[in-house]
Amino acid sequence: ECEVNYRIAQEGVQFIAPHMEKRKVIANFNDFSNCIETGAIKLENFCDDFKKQVLPLSFGSFLVALKGYENDVAKKMFLVMWKCRGENMNCLVSKIEMGGMKSKLRALASNFETTESEVDKNADKAEDGAKIDVSDEGAKLSET
């Protein structure tokens, strides 16, 4: 049933990411951070541009790269995802690595017009599974 004869592993994603084209999705900061979830992730929670890239993909694994870091393999801002049937997907990243990725996002948040105090104030919540949403007003953490 699956058109893809492989499953990408998060542990080696930085080695394969530069060679991927068809199953590589570029995500803005908010969409990238929204991908870091356990369980089924509904596409309705993402921007239209992200949905337009994911919906045509067939069932199977794909890669999400943070916009601006899609060619920077040293930063490893990539997530391995699984496109489910319908409009759901799963993050195929271990919980430990999810925590590490959230930490990287907090560090990068200042590049997205966020003040460090807003991120630091809620850092403990982020490690417990909250999402960092960055908008023009600054960073906000939402409970999951």
C-alpha cells in the first residue's frame, strides 16, 4: 500500500536530507514547532502553505525542514514524520530528541523577534510538552 519503500530514521536524517526532494517539506517556525508532538497530529493546525506541501504526499515517511535551515545539515533542524491516511501525520522522533529539538527552538526563537525573557519564563513548560508559538507579538507557549 505504501509507495515509499523506506522509512527515514531521525538519527541519520542530516545525512539524507540534502539528497531529498520529493518528500521534503519546508516549514515555518510555527509549523515546525507544531510538528514536535506525540500521537496523531492533525493538519488542520498548520498554515495553508504547509498543508499544500503535505497533502499530496502518499502514505509513508517524509522530512520536515525548518525554513532557512533546510540546507544547514550541521544544525540538524529536520524532523522525520509519517504521513497517515487522511489528514493526519505522526512525528517519528524519540521523546528525548523532541526535548533536544525544543531546546534548539528556544535558542533560535530570538532570531524570530522573540525576547529571551518570554522564552526563559516558560522554559519549564516547554520541556513538559508545550509548544512555542512565535508571532509578531512574540513567543507564546501553549499547553498540550
